[in-house]
Amino acid sequence: MTVSNAGSLQSGRMKSVRAGALGLAIGLVGTFSGAHAAQAPTHASMLPLLQATTAAAQPAGAVAVTDIDFRRGDGGSGKLVLRFDGDGAAPDLRTQGGNVVINLGGATLPASLQRPLNVTDFATPVQRIDARQGADGTQVVLTARGEFEPMAYQSGRDYIVEIIPRTGAAASDRAVGAASTAATMGQAASATVSDVRAYSGAPVTFNFQDVPVRTVLQLIADESNLNIVASDSVTGSVTLRLQNVPWDQALDIVLQAKSLDKRRSGNVVWVAPQSEIAAFEQAKEDARLAIEERAEMTTEYIPISYGNAEDIAKLLTEESKSGSGGGGAAGGASQQRGFLSSRGSLSFDRRTNTLLVIDIPNRVGEIKRLVNMLDKPVDQVIIEARIVIANESFARDLGARFGVSSVVDRPVDGRVDFGGAFGENGPGGFNVNLPAGVGGAPALGFTILGNAINWNVELSALQQDGRGEVISNPRVVTSNQREAVISQGQEVGYITVTGGQSNSVPTVEFKDVLLELKVTPTITNDGRVFLAMDIKKDEIERFVEYDGIGSVPLIAKRTVTTAVLIDDGQTVAIGGVYEFTDRSQVSKVPFLADIPVLGNLFKSRNREKGKAELLIFVTPKVMRVAQRPVN
């Protein structure tokens, strides 16, 4: 949203600061801060600066204001743009209470622009703008509220005033961004506020217009107590206005504005154009490479104590060709790599675990230093696992059987012979056979005698409780980041038949039934252990019989594969499985089994419950290995 009286100003934030020549002399006398602030009015280095400033001042009566534009800037700031019809305007900005007054001196203000503007709707600290021209000259007054900080800079014929609200850390970042904006003279910022490095120099205040860069460097050298050497190619002038800016930041701002760079050695700073410094460093690097090309080659044999010479050679070279044959034959020659010069070579001997280096002395020394860092003993880890398998079972069977048999062989006095129907041909001598389903169940039998019929009753019942626990405790020791495998078990054989029905060939095959722990530990920098594990626990549950083939094992498998981060010496349950079974079964004679009380003689009941639980615990312990001094 923009308020304009005569046109719109180009959007975007200008990155230059230009102060009026009239206010420059006052600013130079009273605005320096730092260790030499009290001596600033009499400083000899200020004389040419004052003379250049006075000579550069231009009368302002020849220019007129053509446009007054206001808009909302970044972070809720208010931006006022005063546009002039020519060069030479020298505005002067000051703060009076809650107002910001801009004196335009002898610049003329058209009658169409001499009216107040209400800018409350922009939601900035500025509430009202009054532009007027009187006997004392032209003034633009900004009425603001709250805490704010005014910033002003000039770009071409536009004089821009920013009223920045102060909101804690955000206002501080905004002020840093505004100061950087004022110093880079219209160039786009290449980094955000968060990318600006921290500065620690004493704060200084500068107000310059068209001042030679060498003079600015001299003032910064006086404030920082540094020795600054400027190249002969450092020329040109700079215009900037900085308030309470660290001197090291001010130096960077000036260098960036003029495409300069610096190199520091102790308390001496060399300042030159960026291209000149880049050419100097390129020439220096070319000279170093030329010296390396002419340096004498040296040979060094570096024994490897804890590592593998071939592995270390691969780290230092792009390729490592294996040597043919065994014994003391050296491995293949290496290719060039950054750790070697263009003439250097690196090979290795497997038998003695030694590196053979041929290169210039400084590269050989660098490789020895690197090998000394890599060739260190590796800490070891003890991994202990506990695999607990708990089983609990419960079974109860209830059943009954009874029969009716005759006590005579033939009818007597009209009585019916039941022997042929029940007594002799009945199942086991019983007419109803519903005993307990589990073999070997205890039974209680009794007979009710009659004159012609025997009533035989047998009740059977069985209850079984079972509990079991299997604990496996594998443990293994391995080096850091090396896989370890430990297993225990057996091979179970079974017969398979191959071929057709007429020419079948039996074959014996084997199946592994193992308890196995496979683990790769990694010791972290903070002393914890990262474990990549694969744990397996197999058991033979039973054998299944097949006619004509034989028995085949039925194997119960338990496996867990995981990766976990554990503290040194801590025990963690990495897995568990809980199983619960509950089965009920009833066998009965229809209709008769539903008779109350007596129906129990015509049915049998079976109830089974089972619980199985698998838990796996792991405990790593780090064994620190101290490096022994080399004799």
C-alpha cells in the first residue's frame, strides 16, 4: 500500500547512504565514538576530509521537491521517499521528541505537496506527515509513536527516510540490516541477517559524502590500532552514514562497497581489490606447485600395528591393486589422490602389514601424521543375550460310560433276555462309552445288581498341570563395528523320497536346529553402543510320521532382527511374544445328555489352557583398549 502525491517510487530497499554536505562538517566534529572520540576535532587526519567535504558542498536552492511518497517497509517500518528534480539537495534529519524533522534548506516545495498526509492505516510508527515551506526553509515533519529508530540514505535524486520500530531482538536485527543497507550503495544484499557474522570492534559513527576510500581506511586504522596497508590500486570515493557500528563491520562495509578485500597477518591488514588479491593467491599457489614438482623424492616405510595396510592404502588412494602371489610380495601400486602429490605413489605389503610411501618430504610427513591418527586399537564389546521361554499348561477331562447286561441266558417266566443286545455285543461290555479323552485317565466303576439285569457304571477323570522354562544365555566378544556370530545346536536328519513310484530313491537330508546370535556393535562418541542384531532360537517340537517315508521333524522357530541404541552396561528387553490358548470340548449323546443330572452319564468334557512367553534381553559392555607406546 503506497501514498503518493505525484507518482510512485520504485519498490525495493536501496542499499546506499548519502548525507548532506551541510551536516557533514558537524557530524565529523561530534559523531566519532571510540578511543579517539575526544581527540576527533583536533585529529590531523580529519583536515583533508573536512576540506574535501566543504569543496563538495553544493547550494540547495536550485532544486525542488517533485514527489512525496510513503509506504510500509519490511518488519513494519515506515518508508518516506522525497524525490528532487536535480542534484545538490542536502537534507538534514533530526529527532525532536516523538517527531522526525527533515530540513530541506532552500529546496522549494510546490503548493500541491504542502498538505498533511494521514498514514495511520499503514500500521507503522508514523502516524502523520506534514510538508510545509516557510521563512526558515522547507520542512517535512513525521509524527510517530512508540519506540523507533530513524535511518536516512540518499540514492540519486531520491532521499529515503525509514522509521524502524524497536521490538527487542527483531529491532536489533533490523538495525543491523539497515546499517548494511546504508553501506552497500544500492547493491542487493547477498546474505540474510542470520548469516551476518558477529563483530566485536569498538563502535564508531561516520557521516561521509564523497570522501576518498584511503581517508576512511586511515580513520578506521586510528580507531582499531591496526596497521592498514592499502594497495596503489585502491582508489575512489565513498559516501556513507553509520551510527554506532563496530569498526570491523564498518571496514567490511567499505570494502564490499568498493569491491575490495583484505588479508590479515598479525596486526597488519593488507587492503587491495578483490581481483588483485585473487591473482596474488593464484600466483602463490602456482609457485608452491612448481616447488613441489622440483622437490626431491623420499621413501618412507610405515608399519601398521592395529589396522590393515591394504585398507589404509585404499583410503589414501583412489585405487589399490592387489599384488600377485603371497609371502613378502608387495601389493599393487596406487593411483593419485589428494594426499599424494602428482609424482607420489603408495603401495602396501600384506606379509609385514607395511605401507610404502614415495613422495616429497612434506607430503610424506602428512601421510605419517594421518596414519598415526588412523592406526589405533579399537575398543571391544561384550554382548550378552538371555532368551527365556516359559510354558504353562492345564488340562482337565471328565467322562463316563455305563452298560446294561442280562443275568440269564434265556427268557424265564416271560422275562426278556438282554444279553445278546447289550451284555455280549456291547462295546467293552458297555452300552454308552464316553470316557475321558486322555489316555490313562483314572476310572471308578461299580455295578448295580438286579434280579435279571446288571447296571455297570464307570466314571473317569483326569487333570494335568505342566510348567516349563528354558533359558539360553549366549555371549560373544567382538571389536567395534565387526560382526560376531555364535551358534549352538544340532542337525536333524529326515528321509525324503525322489523319483517315480516304481524307482523311488530315499535320501537323507538334514535340517539345522540352532541357537544363534549374530551382532554388529558400534560404539558412539558419547559412550553408548548401537547394536544391529539377529537372534534365532529353534527347537524340535515333535516328529510327524508319514507312511512309507518315516518321521519328519516339526521345528518351532523363534527369530528377532533389530537395531537398538543402548547405554554401556544397560540391560534392555528387545523383544517378547506372549501366547495364550483356551480350548473346551464336549462329547455327548444327543437328547439324553441334556437330561438334568443323569445327562452327565451321556457326555464327556475336555478343557485345555496353555500359556507361552518368549523374552529376549541384551546387555552390551564396552572394553576400553589403551594404546601402548611405541618403542
